[in-house]
Amino acid sequence: FRILIASRRPIRIWFVSNLGKYVPGKVWQIAAMGALAQQRGVSPAAAIGSSLLVNLVSVLAGFAVIATTAAGKVGAVIGAQTSGSGERSAELMIVGVAIAGGLALVLAPVVIPRLAVLASRATGRQLVIPRVPARAVWVAAASTVASWLLYGIAFALFAHGVTPRAT
């Protein structure tokens, strides 16, 4: 029960700041999240950083889902314009990119702090990047993969409902 009460503040910040996406200019949603977090005593950098991280993970996960589920279709389309070996190499390239994206997500919690240290040395400035638990990245990745799969299923059902010949 305590967890539910403690999680009400971040949930409220997330939903209220998302109203900003209906105002022209994407920056308002992120600015509102930072301001609301600061009012509640939460670091605005952490709130904005988490929002940007979830968006990045969502884009990478969406690309991985599309690359994995559509590899055969994309290869067939490209293969129609090239030889049979071109189709197979296109499929392998798409699967390779999906695997590379997955590895990037898995290794991000380890690699990003090290990149910050290298950037600090190169620029001579101290870059402080909050530690992001690996589990948080993986939970975000798993939930966004599930979301993308459900979006695809919903769209397929919609397309089939509109025209029964949809594949």
C-alpha cells in the first residue's frame, strides 16, 4: 500500500506533463515534467532524463520489433528488385541491426557512464550523469517491446476490420 501512495506523485507528474504534448511544440511536455518534478522536490534533471531515456528506449525497441517481425517482408520487397541472394542479405542485415540495437539496450547502463568519463576528459569539464539502474532500462525495454507488439496487433485487427483482404 505504501508503494502505491509513494508512486502517486510520479504518476501524477507523468500524466499532467503529458498534457503538454497537445500544445504546439514538443518542448512543453518535457518542460512541464521538469517544473512539476521540481515542485515535488525531485531533481528536474532526473525527471527530464528519465523521460528522454524512455523515449530513446521506445524508439530503439520499436525499431527492433519492426526489424524482427518485418524482416521477411522487407527482404521480399527488396528481393523483388534484386536477385535471390539480395533478398537473403537484406533479411540478414535487418536481423543484424535488430540484434545490434538489442545489445545497445543491454549494454547502455554500463557504456553510458564510461562514455561520460571519456567526454569529461576530452572536454575538460565534469559531466555528472546520474546512475541509471540496468534493471530500469531493461524494464523500459521489455514494456515498450510489449507495447509495440500490441500496437501492431491492434493495427492488424483494425486493418482486417476495415478490409477483410488485409494481410
